[in-house]
Amino acid sequence: MPTAQPAPLPLTDLHTALTWRYATKKYDAARKIPAASWAALEETLVLSASSYGLQPYRFYVIDDAAVRARLLPAAYGQTQVVEASHLVVFAAKQGLDETYVEHFIACVAEVRGVPADSLKGYRDTIVGDLVTGPRHAWVDHWAARQAYIALGDLLTSAALLGIDATPMEGFVPPKVDEILGLAAQGYASVVCAALGYRHADDKYAKAPKVRLPVSELIKHV
Amino acid sequence: MPTAQPAPLPLTDLHTALTWRYATKKYDAARKIPAASWAALEETLVLSASSYGLQPYRFYVIDDAAVRARLLPAAYGQTQVVEASHLVVFAAKQGLDETYVEHFIACVAEVRGVPADSLKGYRDTIVGDLVTGPRHAWVDHWAARQAYIALGDLLTSAALLGIDATPMEGFVPPKVDEILGLAAQGYASVVCAALGYRHADDKYAKAPKVRLPVSELIKHV
């Protein structure tokens, strides 16, 4: 059941957090994200919105230092992979099929306390769109897009909690997939995020933030 | 210049906001988002992270009621398009090319106060990856993914500000592109978001939130 409406965050707090964040290049390897904060960030991932609510992804949190060391060369040696407090590999469902949709529908039925049969129209809409419809031709890209919503949620939530983060596309997906055994599970890595606390020496923390002019990015119609 | 670190948001506030939010089906058409809050949400879009910082997207904010009425059938008649306080069409850059990269590099040079020549390595890396490299084959999907990060940022920020939102893939992109004249500008619609305030009658506000089991979504390695 949704909770009551929260007290709105002051606008200046949002501004401060979003201008404070940057793609951290160098982490303080000695600082770990407290367990309660990490649990809140995992909840952000779980509660992320997705089309139809399908959640066509998994989040691999790499706790094992040996696995992170193996991932390092697959990420072109970017040290965030081993020095950040936490590392998440976002993996998108591959070849979304009826079996996956049925599993999701069973989950909806259970949570909402209704028979799965009563959701047949919903099921058929999803299957007709993503499994047998024209979007199936690029359903793996569709799944990746959903994972990127969760990436955005995570980056914003982390900034608000005062936790640094680095979104990372700079890795070799087939190598990461192999190290984590993702193909056998029907998933493929699409993006990563390192999280933790910036090192005092990270010169990028003080670099002016570059954005295209607002007049180019936002068009009022 | 990045600002000082903000006071971290209490974990319970994040939890409350993310469990309060849901994909709003019915909006209170009489309630408008205050200008200052909307400005903060536009800033969230502008400050969104993207690969290389390229921001291969535009955000079309549809203020004109007549345009929103024309978009309604293109979105299968979903009333959020006309009843929500605000509507944003996320449009991804199509066929990212050297010209776009040069424009971005010129922007970086200006903001950082360095000659564009000094950024040649950075420029060449981007071009070699996204324009002449293997990822160019799906660069429009790549651009869409970046836009979805901004969607995630927007959804999370809105929830924290106590503003309702609806991510929407349920529309006919070519129709939306035609109504907004996007193709001539080199962009294509990939997702929309309606924002405003839930109607008291929206039964979905009280429906239990459905998520796959955490043990399926998050894998610790």
C-alpha cells in the first residue's frame, strides 16, 4: 500500500544535490557506504518504474573483490571498478518471451490477490506488443532502456544521500557477461554504476559542469 | 563550479517518496505545478548524466493546449496527455554525427575555458566509438538510452517534490514526431512523461505496488 504523501523536498536541496554530483573518477577506497544507505539505494532500484511494470532487468551487485579485479580489465582498467565502495552491473533481459510475461503476470496476480485469468487482457497486450508485435525486433534495446530508468533513479537518489556515483558504459559487455555468467541466465550487461565517496585528489570534482545551453535542450511548444 | 556537499536526505524520506509515487492514470486537471517547482524539474533534466556528457536528446515541454489535444489520439487517448499539469516528450538525437560531436566539444571548450584543439583526443574517442565505430549501428538506441536516464532522474525528483508523474511509452512515435516536426530537427520521440497531481478518483493510487521479488532482481556476486 502506498504511504502518505511525503513532505516535499526543498527545491534548493534538489539543486544542491544535482550540482554537487559528477561522474566520479577516483574513489576513496577506504570509505564504504553504510549498510542502511546501501539498502535504500537497492530499494531505489527495485522500485524503479518500467514499461508495463515488467522490470526486464537484474542488478548484479559485485561484492567479491576477486570478481571486481577480474572485471577491471573488461572496463579498460577504470579504477572505479575496484576502488568504489559498491559496483552495480545493470543487466537487461534478452529475448523477452511469453514465459517471462507469464511469470510477471503471476507475480501481479499474487500481489493484487486476483486470479491470473482476470489479467488475460493485460497479458495479451504485453505479448502482442513486445513478444509477437513489431517492437520485438528491438526488444533487447527496449529492455536496456528500462534499465537506464533505474540508472537515473539511482544517480539522483545517491546524490541526494550524499553518495558519489559514476555511470559507466566504458566496458566490454561480452567480457562482463562472461565473467558473471549472464548469458546462461538470459541477461546481458548494458551499463554499470560505481558508488562510494570521491577521493580528495579527484580533480574532476572541481571541474565546471558542462551542459549544452538550456535553450537547445528544452523546447517549449 | 559544484556546490558544497548537501546535507544528506534522510533515508526514510527517500523511501516514503518512492513508495508514494506510482504511474498516475488520472490527473486533477485543475492543479498546476508551481513555476519554481517546474523550473527545478527542468534543471533535473538539464543536469542529467549522459555518456561522454553528450546529451543526445531534447526535451519538448508541451505548453500549448491545442498541441496537447492533437497529441491525445497519438497516445491512444490516454487522458494524462491533456489533463496533467505538464507534458514532456523526450526526443533522442538521430544519426549522431561528427557535426554534433564538434558542437559538443565547442561547448566543453567554452565552459572549461580551453582551446577546442586541446580536446582533440576526447573528440576522437567519441567519434571513434559512436560515429565511425561499431556502436554507430545502433546509435539511435544509444541516444534513447541516455534520454531514459533523464526520465529516471525526473521521476525520482518529482516524487521527492511531491509531484505525481507518469512515464509513457504508449504512443505512436511517428505521429508524435510529425505533430512536433521532430524529424526536420534530427530528433525522434522515444518516451513521454506527464506530471502534475493525482485526481482523488484515481483508483490506481491505492493499488498495491507490484515488483518482482528482490531475490530475483538483485543478485549479489
